[in-house]
Amino acid sequence: MTAPTQLVIVTGRSGSGKSQVLNTLEDNGFYTVDNLPASLIPDLVDKVNQNNDVFRGIAVGIDARNSRTEIARFGAIVELLKELGIQVRIVFLDANTEVLMTRFSETRRRHPLSGDSQALRESLQEELTLLDQLSSLADLRVDTSTTTVHELRALVKDKIASDQHESRLNLTLQSFGFKHGVPNDSDFVFDVRCLPNPHWDEKLRAFTGRDIQVVNFLKDEPMVKAMLEDISHLAERWIPEYEGENRAYFTISIGCTGGKHRSVYLAEALARRLLAQHPNLVVRHRERHRWPATPK
């Protein structure tokens, strides 16, 4: 069996965006199959590789439509693929249960586990329990609760479909606002709400942590400088350890109250410090869609 460029297994709860991820991978040269029984993945890889001079890789969707027996065998199947020399990456998508319920309501789709006697919320919880093993094996977890279709497509291209720095750890620096919830796709989470807040200065309130007015306010604050130094030292010390364990993805999330000023500034400043060591680095501002237009 000749190993493909990549084998990406896309899984997660219904309504979290798996189909969008598979469609994006297909647009980027992957051979994609949705809802394949897990036990058939090795055969699929073998068949595709017999004449694989077209596809960059294979992407397979695995979710709760698989039988419980198939899902229970998933870990052993992944180990078999790795023993055969296949480069396997598992992507697990999820979203807040309330968000998923809204998406099902808007599309009028039927949940695959729902029945006449089971409500949607119960089906979503059962699905999360059923997919627990797949979640625990994931190389990349993505919370799509506040992610637009365009943002999800961009994330797929940057983190999964990109040919650049494939052997390097994919590092994401993410700002967010605590009042909108803590992102569950984080490896490190830093709370910077203790720092001076530009929001209370009416001249700065409308700007963001990327604007020079806020940057100038924060960069000389002793507490901000100390926080940046401490986060930088921790990241520089420990990220290589995770990379040494063959981690493909790592996410550092920095949160302030609204996700507009302090966390944004620190994510950008941290990125400048880490980019040389981690060229496959992406900065994401989760609350960007909430920012009003910046004044001129």
C-alpha cells in the first residue's frame, strides 16, 4: 500500500460544519467520501492509492451515522492505518448545543439519532457521548459556534489543505471575549481581564487592539508588558515539548472581557514574537465579526 499525501478524517456532531470542511477539501484536490463505515477506510485508501496521480490526499467523513460497532473499532482502525505508514489527521468539529439546535431549526433537518420519542437536545447529547472516543483522538478540534462559512473555509485551507510547513506544528493564536464564552478548541487559555482596559477611555473605545491608538495605550503599560513576557516565555518553553510529541496543531487563546482590545493586542504581539520559530502560525480574532467599523 502506497501512502497518500494525507488522510484526513473529519468527524464531530451533526450541524457543526463537517460537510463544509469536506467540500472545501474536495475543492482543494482531495478525494472525499462522506458517511463511510469506519472499517472500510483501509480499503478506500488502498483503492485510491492504486492509481493516485491526481489527488493530493483523501478526506473521509465519519460521524454518528456509523454504527456503534464501527465507532468502537475506530481507534484500532487508526492504529492499523498508522502501522501501514499512512499519515492520518483527525479533525473534530463541534459547537455549542444551543447553536446546533438553532442551525437544525433553521434548516429543518432531522438529526440522525432523533426519533419520535427523543427530543433534539437529547439526540445532540447522545451524539456527543457516542463520539467521545473520536473526540479524544482528534489532532485538531474546531469550535464553529461563532465561525462563519467563509472563516471555516479559510481555516481548512490554512490548517489542513496547505502544503506549506507540513512537518511543522500548526500554531493558532486566538483572541476572544469571555462574555461570549470560552472557546473549547484551546490548548492554553490566558485570562487578561486584569490588565488596564482601553474600553473605559471614550477616545479609545471604538478602536481595536490592532489600531495604533490602542497599541500605544497598551504597549507601555507595565502590567501589559509583564503579561506579554510571561505568556511568551511559557509558549517558548512548552510548545516545543508538544511539538516533540508529534502534535500537529496547537491553539493558544487569550481572552479579555469583550475580545476587542487587550486580547487582540496581546495575540498580535505574541504572534510577532513566535513567528520565526513557528512559520505555520495563524492569528484569529474570534469576535471580529462583532467589531463596529473603526473610526477614521
